Amino acid sequence: MAVGPKHAGLAYALHLAPRSEDGAHATLQPKPGKIVPNDEARPPVLGRMGSLEVRLATTAEEIRSAQRLRFEVFYKEMSAVPGRMSRFTGRDMDEYDAVCDHLLVLDHDVKRGPLQPAKPKVVGTYRLLRQEIAERHGGFYTKDEYDIAPLLQAHPRLRFLELGRSCVLKPYRSRRTVELLWHGIWAYVLHHRIDAMIGCASLEGTDPQKLALPLSFLHHYARAPAPWRARALPERDTAMDILAKEVVDPRLALHALPPLIKGYLRVGAAFGDGAVIDRQFGTTDVLVVLPVSAINKRYIDHFGSTAERHAA
């Protein structure tokens, strides 16, 4: 079974700005940014905070490091069940890794032995897939869980980016690491002139009844408007409106949501129709839809219209 994009191990979401009472967000199109490498031998650094930096992977070894991090979080820490190849290699990997960009947070303050050169450690990652790349390689990963074709067809002039496979090593689950990941995504969005982001986010567990409150909240209070809506594939569709709207307590529901999904809500994301049970990962997945024009203005002000806040 194909594995849907995961977002895990992100223990702290950004808390810059709550939604307004009516859920509205300012509309603001970003100005295209420019990513310039520090020198020819060094990959472009998208941001820095202390010993941490965020940038794209540029070598096969860096991608393998991201895969090992994903294995550590998804399979050792959480309840995912690895396939034979993943068990053998100790890496979470699939065919999409070869065509995606891999956003990395690296820690340069790593102690090494006297005979070993200092080598930065990959402590956070996101997998990024641009629409033009996806179309040349069989489509987005999300299509294995959601019928996104009508969504893409409804916006033929927009450029979509798929976010997935995100995780942070447990000792680094702080606001600083997560903020660097978001900063890197924002710089990437500006550089590639992305108009909208999609991807699957996960709630732990595979029993919808135990997740009735958060799922019902997302359906009633955070459902994407019709032009931005996509539905789970019929054979995988699990109803989200388990509880009636009048019995959903938004405050309790927000408390029950994973931190990353709450972070997406604050930024301005909306959610698709229907959830998908992923038994290999032990999760219930929901579709995240985030038009750049819907991003909360305070986040743009925080990171900068050209992603200058944590620029190297």
C-alpha cells in the first residue's frame, strides 16, 4: 500500500497569531524572493538560528540522513510498521524521494571524535514536491488518498506544492526548530512562486470514533470552501462529521488536535472532505489545503515578505 505523506514529531506549532473570531484572514500575495548560495561550494542556506540552519539537501547522503530521521520518528517512536526494505536499511524511503526536494534543519554544534571531522546533524525535515515535477512523475503523492484532480483543474493557472514526510528529532522539538522549518518553506514558496500548498496531516490512531471530536471540528469549522475542496477516494473515505456541529465544543476540539494541525489552522489552512485511515502508519489522515493568498498576514510579517527574518 502506498504510504501517505506524514507530518510527525513536531511537538511545537507556531503561536504567532490566532484566527479572528470569524475565521477570516488577510489576503496578501508575496513578492518573489531570491535564494543566493553563499559560495559555489556551499548549498544555499535558507535560514539560521544559532547552531541550527535550514537548507535543501544537495547530496544522496543528506537524503539518506533525512530518511534515517524519518525511520527513527515514524517507526521507532511512533506506531508505523516498516516494510522489508525499510527494516533492512533503517530508512523510511520510497520512489518519490528521488524527485522531491528535501528541506533539512541541521545542527552544526555536534561533538565528534578526535579522528572524525565535525559533521552537521540532520534534526528536522520536510519533503517538498512541486507540481511541475509531480506531473512528470505520475502525480502528487496525495492522490493515493484524495481525489485532488478536480482541485487542480479548478485552478489551472496556479502552482501547487505538496508538503509531506515532516518530522523533528525528539530532543529538538522546540519552537526554534519548527520555526526554521516554516521559514525554509516560506523561502521556498517565494523562490518558486508557489500559489498553494497541499498535503496530508495525521491524527494518531485508526478508530474514527475515538477521534470524533477533532474530526468533526475540522469538518464543521475548518472545511475548505468549494473551490478549494477535495474529497477522500471513495474506497478510502471515512466520514468526518461524526458529531453534529451543535455538540462540538471548539475549545475542547482544538485541545485534542495535534500541534501541527493547530499550526496549520493558525497559518490559514483549511481541510478537505473525509478522512483516510492509514493502518501502516497507525494514523487517520486529513487533507490540508493552504492557498498562499490565505496565509495569515501576521505570519508573513513575522518571516518577512522576502523571507528575510532568519536569512543567512
